Amino acid sequence: MPGLTCNACNKEFLDDADQKLHYKSDWHRYNLKRKVAGVPGVTEALFLARQSALAQEKEKQNETPMLYSCGVCGKGYRSSKAYSQHLKSRAHIMQASQGTNHPQEVKAIIKPLPRRTVNKPPQPRDRNDDESQDEWEEVDPEEELVGQAANSLTHLNVTEDGAGDEMEEEEEEEEELDPCCCFMCDLEHDTIESCMVHMHKLHGFFIPDVEYLKDPEGLLTYLGLKVPKLYICFCFD
């Protein structure tokens, strides 16, 4: 029977039975919801990829988040990727090359990170921020740009080269923003796709017409700087 199609999924069928079977599928129901919301439907391949990402997300919910601490620099990171980037940074290499560290300090210190810290929503800045700065540094030095500037002035050598080194270190810390890490609850993901699915499901974060987004990594990196670092609402500012 020619001409059998599904407008929501943009799919053609050979017979009526095949069409009825499609109408009962999760893919069709998902695209119907998107059609009601006024956004285009997704292909079956993309839908299956999202389903797989959701399954992986459920597994990660049961995993204990870890804190990766550098024994040389005394900094901690919530993802192995950010810790690996730190090991390649100029500041870490210079610190390690001084040769004043004990052998046990060179090794990474990995310990469980309490979930209450990972799931803590970003709070507005107030007068108590300065008093709790040390706590933020222990949880995630990627969010300590202001604290690093203050510390650099304390340990600064009275030379222009020293000032340049501290500025380069701050730039390196900014580059460690991980677009695969949820900027709302700091849960780490393997891919940007699974991170976006997680934020849509758990936090209601939704990007209209996401199929037309050319640089999802750039968008998530920008929001990762805007929301948890600058405490700015991603919707209205």
C-alpha cells in the first residue's frame, strides 16, 4: 500500500501493519512529544543513541564520584580528564621540576567525593564567600580563579617574569572547563551527548532546535563558565 508515512518521524512504510507497529514504538511517542513542543523530530539512530546514553546515565548515578588530588601542587579535580590536563600544565611541570617533593607527593591522591558536595547547586555570591573560599578550593580548584589571583600575589616574586607565569597559570586553569561535566550538579559524562541528555532529564535544561547547534562543546563550555563560576542565570542574562 503506497503512501503510508509518519509525519512526526518522517518515515515511510511498506504496509499498514508496519505502520501500526511503528505507532506503538518509543521512538514515535518521543517524536510526538517533540512535535507538540514545536521542535523537529529526531532520527531513529539519534533516538537509540539517546536511549543508550540514558542507560549509561543510570549506571553512573550509582557510582561514587572521585576527587583526584595532585600531591605536588595540592590541588584537587573532580574528573580524571581535568587532572590529566593539570599534569600537562606549565605550572605543574615547573613545580615538579624543583625536586623538593617527596616520592609519595608525586603520586595522585584519589578518594571518594561525598555526593552532597557533587549535587550541591551553585549559590549566589555573598559576604561569606571569602570565608568559605578554602572549602571551594578543596572541592574543585577549577572554580577558584579569584582565589588563585589572591594566592599569586602572596607568593609573587618581584619580577615581571613571575607575574607573567601566574597569568599563564590562570589561563590554563580556565581552559580546564570540561563540557562533558554537568554545570548544575558536576556529574562527569563520557560524551557531550550524554551530558545534554542528563541535564534535560534531571535539570530540565533544554536547547531548542538542538539539531541545528553547530558547536555544542562551545555552548556547554560557555555555560559552564557562566553558571557555576560567574553565578549568572543562563536563561535571562
